[in-house]
Amino acid sequence: MRRPFLHLLTTAVLAAGLTTVAVPAQASTTQNSGDRFKRVAYFIQWGIYGRNYHVRDMDVSGAAKKLTHVNYAFGNVGADGTCSSFDAWADWQRPVPAEQSVDGVADAAGQALNGNLNQLKKLKAKYPKLKVLISLGGWTGSKYFSDAVVTAQARAKLASSCVDLWLKGNLPDLPAGAGAGVFDGIDLDWEWPGSEGNTGNVIRPEDKRNFTLFVTELRRQMRAFDAKSQLTAFLPAAEAKIDAGFEVRDVFRQLDFATVQGYDLHGTWESRTGHNGNLFTDRKDPNPVKYSVDATVRDFLERGAPAQKIVVGVPAYGQGWTGVGSADHGLYQPATGAAPGLWAAGNEDYKVLATKPGRHYRDLLTGTQWLYDGNEFWSYDDPSTLLIKGAYIRLKGLGGSMMWSIDGDDSRASLTSALYSVLR
């Protein structure tokens, strides 16, 4: 039944000129105001450097008015079991010049709060319904999570430090509360409790239970500080990782919503090409484990997650291989390695791929498109595939969409706009 559903859905989306989908209206179109669907985007802390992407760019592109949440990535969980900053210069120390400032006003000499946090505060002033969450961990920042939640005392200590630093805004070497009002909540991005993530991460079998206990303790302390603060988490696509690390039903009871991985389903750690974020499982996929967004959603639903709390992750980047043969237009073909990318081999932003030479191919049954030039193969989402995913989210009664990460979108916020046209 899923394949005819997607075929009809895709046909309707493409016929609509990639601007709208005829689905029942359920919410106000007022910016961020009481929207039925979450529209989340991650803003990366380090993007202000080589990528030259600033908080202001979310406003200039038109993305900010089409989002309900911005997750600021990342805050650190340190070896001492407390929350800290990975980069205080980027977070609150760097004086932002006028041309990079949301309101066009440069940070003044001697003011307490500078950097990205002050710009996020300005963005919220312009869009009062926009929520900003601090995201803790990430792929390279999850090493000490297991140690930090191993006992009740440790869990209480970590939760207290996170609330104090990020919600109360008690930033080091600044007046008390200098960072207050920036963050409306906390997003947990522990990759992964109970199973392998980045090399060197501490992993324990007890992580699964301890994650639930920590989420419960963190929620308690957050509510004591501000009953309206929001708690979310990023959860994996792989069924084995879900079962190793998450008591799904209990965790979702404590969360406002969770964003689930809808990308990196295949990538250049594999020796043949595949889809980065296919909506439905591809029967032609030769891999022993066949991933898809739909399969991940069903895995969480079967484990007790409420549909309206599942927010589907979508990529603003692609996975790419080089040395790819021409059979099946490069799909599922052997490759000699990762294709060159601007920031990392095998990885490229949507805004770059959108103008990259080559021929585009689409599979209506899996909700995918890819680019192949006779040598390089790139799997990525464009506005048309995101319209399809947005319609899937809406028709399935899910919670919304999450984009990793907003700097990969183009200067017109084409990906953000595609999701907004459906999920509001």
C-alpha cells in the first residue's frame, strides 16, 4: 500500500509546480504562531568561520520566519560531567560587526553578551514565537555522556550545570544571568547510548536505562526553573541503535518531541552508492539492512512513540561518490571513493549541488533524486523531494520536520520554503 500512496503523492507534488500540496489545512499560517507542525533547523556554531554563515543569514534568506525552532549546535558535556562551551569565542565573546548583525548594529565595546548568543537573542526579538534550543553533544561531542549520567548524583550534577549555564545564562567570566533569555530549552544529541558512535566514546550497557533517568531528572530541573522550557532529543535511524540505547515509550513521555535521523542512510563509508535519505525502502537496495525514513518512523511507532512527537530529519546536504559506473545511472554501483567536497570528501551542501553539472534522476517509489555525471554520483534532497516528505509527515500525523543544517540551504531558503509550504 505504501508504494501506490507515494506514487500518487509524488505525482500531485510535481504537478503542483513544487510550490504547494493540496492537503487539508489544519493550522494558522501566522509565522511560528501555534503551528501544528514543528519546523526545526540546526544552526552550527562553527559555521561563522570558513562557511561564513551567520545568524543574520537565517533572517536575510527568509528562513527564520518559516521556522518554529532553531537548535544551536553544540554545547559540550565535559569529562568533569558538567555542561560547558566548545567555543566561547563563537558563543558569547566575539564582537559581531554591523554587517553580520541581525539588526545591523555592531556589538559595542564593553557589552556583556556578544557572539552567536547575542545574535540569537536579536533574532528572537524580531520573531517572538521562534524557539531556540541548545543542543548538547553531537557526533564528536558525545564521548563523556555515559560517564556523566552513570549515577543519580552524576545525573543531577549534569542537569543542574546545563540549566545554570544555558537556561539561567550564567556564562563564565560574565555578570550573572548575562546569557539569560537566549535559550528556550535543551536538545539532547547523544550519539549513541549503548552503541558505537564516534571513535573513543564511552559506552555502557546501562546507558539505555541511564538515558531515561537523565531525561527525567533534566526535565524535573528544567520545569523547576521554567515550566515552559522545552526538552527534545535527536534519535537514530538504525533499529539496532534504537533498541540498544532508548526506552522509547518512557523517553517520549519526558520529551516535547524528538527529531529522528532521516539522512546518512547510505554514505561514503560504503564502497557503493546509495540513497542519503530515501523516504521509502528500496526493494532494489542490495544491502543486507535496508533503511528508509518510513521504516524508522514505523520502528518508533511500534515502540510506543506518539506520532505527533516524531519530527523527521531531512538533509540540506548530499552524499557523493566518485569513480562510479553508468549502470542504473550510477545507483548502487561500486565506487572508487568519496567524491571531492568543499568541506569534506563525500559531503556537499545543497546550495552547491543545486548548480552542479550532471543529469538528475528521480525514483517516485522511494521519494528520491540523485545527480550523476558519468563519474560522480550525488544523493541529496531538493525542494521537490522535501515537498513529498512534508506531505508524508502531514498525512501520517507526525510532528514536523528538522533540517541538518540550515547553512546548507541556499540564499533563498529553497529547502526551508518547500517544507513551510506544506507543514504549517
